[in-house]
Amino acid sequence: LEPLVAAQRGGALLRHARRAGVAVAAVAYRGTWDLAAARRLRRLLRTWRPDVVHAHDPRAHAVALVALLGRDVPLVVTRRATAPVPVGARLRYLAGVARVLVPTAAARLAVLRAGVPEAHVVVVPPGVRPPDARAPRDWRRERGWPADAWVVGVIGPVEPAGRDVGETA
């Protein structure tokens, strides 16, 4: 299985993912509710058929919600802000979002105050030390997950050249 990073054309995430050897697709985003970007992302979803979509910022979150309409693919979003969720953005967090990842207790509280169910909010602190590779953890066993459950991790950029699956402007 191979991840695909769909990111803003010319953006740092796209460059880092490409250098790390991750498959990438450039998607031009013009605004928070960019329907053209949502159509392009929907085509990628149809071709790539992911098991989960992760949106890292509010614009990607909104575009992913539209792209995923009618699809049975979980959406995970990241919200870093500790400020209250704006009233106009609350629906984004309540409709179609499987999990909201936040870096701190303050960010968690902001999302909870917006009405997101507590079970959907997960604190993922930044700067977590890497595990001891000599004693790898069995996350499936520790969490009581089935043996065929997916365990997904995020790593920082590394140097190998990336693979580009195509520009989608």
C-alpha cells in the first residue's frame, strides 16, 4: 500500500513528500470552498481509492468534505488553533469527520466547545520521541485492534527523490 499526498501546487508539503519518495499529486486550491479543487480531489479519490483521507488545514478540510460527499471514506482532520472554532466553521467538524487531531489540551477544548463529540477528538502532541527500534510496539495488540487493522504513521521529510503521479491543475 502506498500513500498519496495531494497538496497545493508549489507548496512545501508537496516538495517534501516528493523528496521523501511519496507519491504526490498537485492540486491548485483557490479558496476554502473551492469546488473545482474538490472535483479534482474527487477524481484522485476515485482513482487512488484511499482507506482514509487526512486534511491538515481548514482549506483542505473543506475541500475534502465536498470531495468525499457520498463516499464511505473516513475523514481525519488536524486543527492546531486554540481559538474558538468560528460559528460558520462548526458544521465542518460535525459533518463527515471521523476524528479531529489536535496538538494540545487547549486545542482539544476549543474543538469540544464547538460540539465535536469527545470520542472524536484525539490529542497528538508534537515532538514525540521516536520509539526504540530494538523493541517495536505491537499497536494492534496493545489497542485490541484486529490483526488486519491499518496502523498509519507520519514521518518527517527524508532525502530520496519522489514519485509524481501527475499534476491535476
